[in-house]
Amino acid sequence: MLQTNPYSILAETVDPVFMQSFVFAMLIFVVVGTLIDTIHKKNVKYFFENAKKAKLSATKTLSAGEKISVISKTIVSDIATTSELGAGQRRAAHLLGMYGTILFWISSVIMIFCYSSQSSDTPSLWPIVWHVGAIMTVLGGSWFWFFLRVDVYSEAQPWYRIIRADLFVLALIASSLFGLIWSFLQSLNLQDRWDDKVFLVFYILSNLVLFGGVYWSKFAHMFYKPGAAIQKNLAEADGSRDNLPPPADAPEQFGLGIKREEPKHY
């Protein structure tokens, strides 16, 4: 199973052109959904206006080298390793799901566009990456959903309470899980099977919800958060601090306060 390209098996009954067209359609969904979300929420306009205000209160002019250094550190620390989440379960689950999704999507595109024909010989690396990525996504997403969600952990809400903001993580888990089940059933290579086709339909539908629901989910946040992190660190470096006051250097004089309990409210 781990070394089998499920898309090449699917190519026996479905023309690879349809699979490739589906990928392009999902890409269009993401672009259109993100643009609509950006126009509606005016995120880009806010970032540009905030950057202009920050320049007026900057105490230092950053050189090109300093800007590159700040951006590079942000990419390595805040974006690639999500250091802002600290060294805890939340960060581990996030990294597991994030890199699992990246591996799953990249290997899917490569296998669909390069090795989906019946005559092609798929290198064993890509099916392994595809399956491992899907497993990582399911584990990371499920870890977050059942144990780390704010309203469950800190507000005593039931785990099955679903709101619109949960659309992204649930569709992400579903697409990876249904993909794994579909691949497993295909690998059995039994005659007159129908259950693999059922999970193929589930796999397609979950991807339609995931990529088609960009406007209603937190999918677009993947594009906003890196930009916000870079802007924040540049503001720290030039002294503008997004027009916020500097941190107080006076000693704490208010007792333990929130340190009386382990941080668990987000």
C-alpha cells in the first residue's frame, strides 16, 4: 500500500486529464475564495495602511540587509517552526498537521501530473511521502480537534460542537483520512469491489469542501499569517512597534496573578 500510487490505479478507469483538471479547479477555488475573502475583510488594505502608519513612528531606518535578515528569521522561526506557539502540544500538533498537509499536497500533484498514466512507473518515494503526509495530517488534525481546541479545553464545550470556523480542519482531516482508506482498499486488488469507489467519492467531496469552502473557513489564514508575522517583526526592528507602547521594565508587583495555574486559555 505505502509504495502504491493510487492515482495510477485510478487511471485504469478515469482519464488522467480529469484528475489534472480537478487539481486546476481546486487551485481556482483557492485563488477566487482568497480574493473574495480579502476584498470582504479588507485584510490587505489593513496591512498596507498599518505599515504606512508604522513608518511615521519608526525610530530607525532599516537597511535592505537588515530587512532581509528580519524576514529570513521570521520565515525560519515564526512560519517554518511556529515558535509563537511555544514548546507544547499545540505547537507539536500544528507542525504535524502543517508538514503532513504540505507533503500530502505536493506528492499528490506530482503523482497526478507525472505518474498517473498506466504506462508510467512511479518511484516508490512519492507514494510513501503521500501516505506518510496523510497520516501526519490525520494525527495532527485529530490531536488538535479532540484535545487542544479552545472551546473544548478551556470552555468545557463538547468535542462534537461544530461551527463554521471548524470547516477547514475537519475537511483537512476528512480528505486525508478518506484518501488513506481509498488507497488501502485499492491496494487489496480484489475483484468486483465497490467500497473503494465509495471512499473515492468521499475523498473527492471532502476536497471540494476543503478548497471550495475557502471563503467560509480559515483556509485563507495560511496566506495572511506569514505576512502579519513579517510585518510585526519588521515593526519591532525599526522601533515603530505597530504604534504600541514599549514593554514595561518595572518589576512585577502584583503577586502571582495568572501564574497561579498552568496556562491553558488561548
